[in-house]
Amino acid sequence: MGVRFYAGYPITPASEIMEAFARRMPEVGGTFIQMEDEIGSLAAVIGASVGGVKSMTATSGPGFSLMVENIGHAIISEIPCVIVDVQRMGPSHGLIFLSQGDMMAIKWASPGGNEIIALAPSSVKECFELTVKAVNLSERFRVPVFLVSDAYLGHMREKVEVPDPDQIEIVERPRPTVSPDKYLCKDADATGVPAMADFGSPYRTKLIGSLHTKAGDYGPSLEERVFLVHRLRNKILAHLDEILMIEEMLTEDAEVAVFAYGITARSAKAAVMAARAEGIKAGLLRPITVWPFPTEAVSKLAERVKSILVVELNLGQLVREVERASATKAPITFLSQVDGLLITPQKILDRIKELN
Amino acid sequence: MARITPLSEILEKYYKPKIRASPFCSGCGNGITGQAITRAVDRVGLPRDKLAMIIGIGCNLFMTADLTYDQLVGAHGRGCAYATGLKLARPDLTVIVIGGDGDTGAIGGNHFIHAARRNIDITLIISNNFIYGRTGGQYGPTTPMGSFTTTAPYGLVEPPFDFCKLAEAAGATFVARGTTYHTTHLIDINGKGILHKGFSVIDVISQCPEVYGRRNPDRMGRTGSEMMKWMRDHCISVERAKKASSEELQDKIMIGVLVDKEAPEFTSEYRKVTQRVQKGMG
């Protein structure tokens, strides 16, 4: 079964998602609730998820800010949930126009600096497909998964062919296979994901927001603290093959590679095609999974291209990751736009030409 | 008066086999409050697999640390919001929220009043000891005016909340107050609150001798027992208050069931919507 619980709070440009859930949930026997704020929204999502029901919410910058404490709670208690961030300009209320300014915030906002997963769609079709993927990954790894959209994508209309429900892959969270008396609710090996029993089952579960033992209890030893902190990270990093999704276009022989994601990648794609038409060996690397960052793919790209152009609608966020991953193997140029508008293919093409 | 289950039986049924020493300071009221909740759960005979506890942040979180309920100890103040999600997703569960006075009334005030407004079938039990004990003695939303705290070193000039009035005004359909001194009464009202269909609030007047009493010995007393005697002398039951003169009622705290009424419950109302939509009558 898919998502059967949604809690949210109105915010532009994400409210349409909530409105759709308000209509849809009763039709399929699920639950929708409009909460008193975004803190309560993510808390309600967490509450429903521990009851064994797949749950999600959607928001934008100011609402995301309020969700941060419960993102941390979902990370430490390993509670599956999906958060759609339809990015708008910041800081604070900023403007309701296009931005990619939350890329670092979604990764680092929660104290502790643990791993989360974030997927960046660049079409309406991908919004559909990656939401399914996001729910599956959150169940598989018991971690908050972000779908990072933006104000343009959030208001775009495009054709989506919705597959037959039987054709959609649906992943369930790992559930206990041992008998209730042997069950420890946070027991897993160093890179493992513990089995999760639903609240209100014969299994006893204790999920606390503090560092804890394998039984979910207070008072972990020094070794248990270190083990848990590492496991929360390594349960993601040890399974990159299941998580990382990348689109590479014409990078085989590329000399100038463009790194762009989300809506910006569409302009970048057009710019790369235009450059090719003019005989410039341009290519595109589009991370679909932005967190964890596809370090290896970028590193390999940096080895074979002469230059990488990073295009973002912010003051420079994932460009830092590209620099880290390329480790000076290729020079990095950053193209930024922060006026709330879509970047044009021409603007990217002009920069490609300069770099060629 | 219903039978009081022996402690050994309660320990065996609800606690882990090897429990640690009490985590509370000497004279603290949280142990009594926690035990009164478990005894109420036992008395109303809730099936173990259908009970979930949501606990806030504060000294009260140790009430359930050694209990074998399904429990979520969430972010500070968000108890009612977690519980709202859980109850809506799993209406078959009995959901009890345990919060402190700061947890419920300050940082979680918004979730508290909105859970009351929705009249969702959750029981909220507030351990109200007038102070932030866990963080070392800062004043909270129920700290009496004039009290001395680490953040009111010259005396507090803010008036306190009355949780029961707040809950009633916000729409809670069961509101009661008890104290750690009136233990059997507390078990009784906890049980009534758990069985009530709708949002139930139980304001438990508790004592914090080490953090509140130490700085304010002239109010409720300095030690746990002095503070509990203060409760004995300053509380009056709803029933007795009806016959008391206005003079006798002066400076008295009313305990007992203050509100007990029926109103549409949110989870049931939402299910009705679901049924209507599924029949195509959207």
C-alpha cells in the first residue's frame, strides 16, 4: 500500500499538494489533517508512521524551518517519512518565486549532521515517479526522504502517464521476524536498518529522541553512542547502489560538462544541445539523487573533462560538493542566478562558450 | 473505592524485569504520578497491544523509562501533535500523552489547545510542578507570581496559566485535576479520562522540592512531604466545594472532575467523512 496519511499546513507554493491529499485520502481510506503549524505537521506524520501507516507532508522554506526539530527526531528514531520541499526564495519569507536555496539546509539543518536522502525531480513526470521512490527509500532505510522541487515545477502542468498500480514498485519497511520476546526495537549491525514493529502490535517498541541502546533505552555506553551515530550514517552510505540516481547526457566525449539539477537541468540540457549544434563538446551531469551526494560520479567526470560548469539558482550550494568531489582534477566555474526566474539556456550556452 | 493493585503485581505486569533505581530526586512527585497512570491503565483493563504512550521532554520522561508500553519520547512539547497523527492513523489504539507544565503549556501550548479544539480521543496527563526541573529551575507557564527561580532571581512578575480553564475554553470534553497527595483519587480520574471518548486533560498538581521548594520554601514547603501536606490543606474536591462557603473556598484549588461532557470526536467524525466519500456522496 502507498501513502495513507498526510498532515500539512498551508504555504505557497506547496499548498496544492495538501489540497490534493485532502480530496484523495478519504477516497482510499486514508487520513488527511491540516495541522496548526508545520511543527505539528511533521509530528503528526511521525505519529502516523509509528502506527505503521506510510505518511508524508509538503512545505516550502518558512515551513521547512519549523520542521527541522522533527526531522532530527525522525533521523534518530528512524521513522520513515517523506517531506516535499517546494523551494521558494529565502531567507525567511523571501519571495514565493523560484529558488534552489534549500539544498544545504535540507542536508544540514538538523543538529548532528546525519545522512538523509534527497531526490530532485526536473519534470512533472519525475515528481510522480520520484515521490514513489522517495516513499520506498524512506521505508527501506527508515530515514526522512526529501523531494526537492521548486516554485516553477510545483506549478507546472505536463503529461504524466500513470502506470497500472501493479506495475509500481512498492517497498515496505523491514518488520520484525523474531518473536516478540526476542525483539529489540533498534537492533541492527553496523550498516543495518533495524526491523520496525508498528505501535499497537504484539511487539514492544520504544522510540526516544535521545541516543539509545539497541533496546531503545536511555543510557547507552560510550561504545553504544559511537555505534549508533555511525550506524545512522552508514546505513545510508553503505547502500549507495540502491540510492544514487544520475542522468548523464553526452558526457562520454565532453570537454565542458554542465552540472545542474531540478528545473535548472532543463535549461542546461537545452544549452548543451545548442552547444553541440555549434560543434562544442558539451555534456550534462544531472544528479537525481542530490543527497547523499554522487561524489564518485562527479570525481570520474572531473577526470575526463576540461572544465565543469555548475549552474544553481542560489549563491553556491552544491557547487561546494562538486569542488570537493572533483578535488581540483578539473576547474569549476559557478553560474548563479537569484532573481526568482528560470535561468535561460542562452545564459548557460554563453558560459559554455567562454569555457570552451 | 476500587481495589488498589499491589505494587508487585504492577511491577511484574508493566515494568522491565530489572528496573534501575528511581531516577527522580528525593521527594519528587513524578514517581507517584507515573504509578497512578500505570495503575489507571491496569484498572480500566486496556489490552497491552492497543496502548501507546507519547511522552514529552522534562523530568516526566523518566516516568515511563522502565515501562514496557509502546512509547515515543518525542521533541519537547509536541506530544499532542504526535498523538494526533497516531490516533488518526490508528483509531484502534488508546493514546496517552504525558507532558510537563512547560512541555504542555509553553513550547507545546499550540498543539495542546488545538488537540482540545478538535476533541480528538487522546488523554493528556500533565505533571504540573510549577517549574522547569530538568533544566535546573527556570520559571514556566504555571509558576506562581512572585516565585523565585533561576530566571526570576528577583521574583516572577508573570501570571500563570490555569490548565483546566485553558483546556475547557479550548474545547476539551473531559477536564480533571488531581494531586500527588490524593493518590487514589488521581488513579480514579486518570481512569475516567482514559475511558472518556474525546480529548481528556488531567492536570496533576505535583511537587518539585529540590528545584522549586528549595527556592520557595514559604509557598508549598521545602520538602516533598511538606509540599504534599500543602496540597492536602489547600485543595478541595468539586463535591465538597459545592457546599462550602465563599470564605472556605478562598485560596483553594479545586480537584476532581471539572468538565465531563459529550461532543463529536474528531477521529470518528473524519471516518464518517471517509464513509460518505467512499459511497460517492462526497
